[in-house]
Amino acid sequence: MLLAIIGSQWGDEGKGKVTDFYAEKSDIVVRFQGGNNAGHTIVVGDKTYKFHLMPSGAVHKKSLVLGNGVVIDPKVLIEEIERLKKDGFNPDISISDRANIIMPYHRILDGIEEKMKGSFAAGTTRKGIGPCYSDKISRFGIRFSDLLDTEVFKEKLNLIVPIKQKLFDAFGEDVKLDIESIYNEYMSYREYLKNYIKDTSVFLNNSYDKGSNILMEGAQGAHLDIDHGIYPFTTSSNTNAGGICTGSGISPNKINGIVGVMKAYTSRVGEGPFPAELNDKEGEYLREKGREFGTTTGRPRRCGWLDLVLVNYACLINNFSALAMTKIDVLTGMKKIKICYAYEYEGKILHHFPSNMKILSKCKPLYKEFDGWEEFDWMKVKDTKSLPKQIYSYVDYIEKQTKTPICMISFGPKRDETLILNDVFRGV
């Protein structure tokens, strides 16, 4: 069986915890897009793990795959492997020979481009992700298969580095690229990683045919997708369901279920319009209680009420089998809670997410208000009907508005702080 986990908002929905939970029933966990601009936090007992490249199944000692759709900084990957080894894990990881490699000039260019974009800056992590994907599309990319062939790798450096140098010179940047030092640095990465590199599309399809349970782990969220997100304030890859296939070499016909992860409110890092954003004490309450600070950047996240215009568009383009709701505990103690069900724009009611950022920036959220709830013992809850009536009403409204069942409610970062409503490995 093949199950996918995808964020339904702007990332930071709690995909790491959800993936970690379902990884226990999986044989293989796969990252199919993004790079080390992503950050997934896993809590196991008293230990917290923060991964940027490593699939979240690492702490389950599962087989791990970085698919061809991922752009990989080998230095960061090696650091994460070494960190796991120090904690007693020996990750069984496979790296796609078709995955593109982040080079030093990508990181430099990322910072220069962001500076030059002005008001159109996407607020990137400046890890070189966008420039690496740009080179991939321009066919200037260097892949792991190139790294294995030292002759080809050197030839590509001799071609690409002078072009990048001319670009930096044209920008007036005081940057000097040295081919020999880059070559030597990446040869050390080659030596460390060479035994992990393989044709992962063959490995995954063979594993599927043998009956393995495969879990696909998305990074970022639906509305950071390069095609369907809030362009240009997006990431550089396809974060939605289509990216599963192109980023792993798995056919769409082999996907058995897609779980959308939805935070019980909305948060985001970076620039761009955010209709349901709260710039008041309620927004601050969500940020502080939810510990809303970026795993990768440490930047405080912008917070607001749950936006179902946002989530419904993600449901539309991904056809989620179910939704996993996270961080509902953060709303505890608030007297009133709101859900944005539509936008108002120049006297018109919008139920669909606009592609025009100028229009989105002028949209006003329309809210349905709910009574809040006080603290209670979550561990005694067995199903939605045994929830406090206020939470039941909140969850019931979301299911009806999204036309999607909620399979999981997470009320804390630990594995046992989870209420399972449907077993997605058996269908919902």
C-alpha cells in the first residue's frame, strides 16, 4: 500500500508528527520534493529530533528514500546522518541517482536574488533551493549520478562555474568561485555518500509490487506549491499530490490514499497575503502557546484563524482521502474561536482561492464563530462523540465544509497524544 502525507496549508502543519505516527506501520518512508528549507520536528519520549532532509521515519529504523524530486545539500545530509548515528540509529537511506545537488553557488545566488526582488521577495531560507531547481529546469543541474562519475562531475564544474562567476561579476558581488576547492569538497561528500546512491524509482516500484507499505512524506504545504500556491511567495517545487509521482517515479495508479495535514488554526512563515492573519493578542496567544517558530529559520510564524478557503482548495487539487488535524490543544482556553469560511472582495463573496495576489491582499475573511473550551483530560477521549461538545461542533463543521473525513486529531507533539478516528492504512 502507498499512503501520502501532504500539508493542506502553508507548511508547518505538523506533518512530521503525523508522518512519524504512520511510519510505524510503514516499511519505507520517502521524501519526494523540497530540500533542507523544510523542517520536521519529531518528539520521541523526552527526545526531540529536527530533520531538514532526513525522512521522518528515521527514528523508526525504517528504510528511507530521498527521491529524485528532492534537491540535496550533501553537507546537511551527512550532518543529519551523523547526528542519528550518535543517538544509536544507523539510517538505512537510499538517495536517488537522479536527485539534484545543491552547490555553493546556489546558496550565494539565493541571497543575491532575494535582495534584488524587493517587494516580490518570497522570504526564502537562502539555502540555495530555488537556484538549484532553476538549474535543474535549465538543464544546468548536477545530479548524484554525476557525482559518482568523477570525470563528468569535473567537466560540469568546468562548464558551469565560469558562467556563475560571470553572473556574480555582473551583479557586482565580491565572490570568487574556485573549481578545484569545490571539486575537492564534493569528492569528500561522494566518498561518504556513494554507497547510499541508487535508482530509487526501481527500488520503490519493486518494493510496492512485493507488498511493502510505502509512506510518502511531503515538505512545506499545498499553498507553497510552485504552480498552485500563492505565487511568487512560494517554494520552488510541487508540494501537492502531483509531486509524489514526478518526485519519486511512482505511478499515480499506485497511490492508495492521501492524507492532508491541517493545523486547527493557520500559520505561515514568509511574505505574501494572509487574509485570516491575526495581528492582535489572539494571534500572539496562538504563536506563544503553539510555539510557532520556524524549525529551519527560527523565525516567528504569522498566525490566524483556520482558513477553510485555503484548506478547501488543497482538498480540491489533492482529493484527500482524509484530514489529520493537529494542534487543536493550542485553542484550549480561548473564549471564542473562529473559522474563515469565505472571503469578501469588493462586495463579492469568494469561496475559491484566487490566483491573483493583488486580489488576495484585498480579501476580507468572513467568519463563523464557535464557543471555546476549557482544559480537560484528552487521554480519556476515545472518539469524536466523547469530545467536549464545543470541539465536536468545531470538528463536525470542518468535516462538512471540506467534505473530507478527519482521520486523526493530534493534541500534543508526542506519539500518544493522538486520537485516531479512522485507520487510513485500511481505508477511511
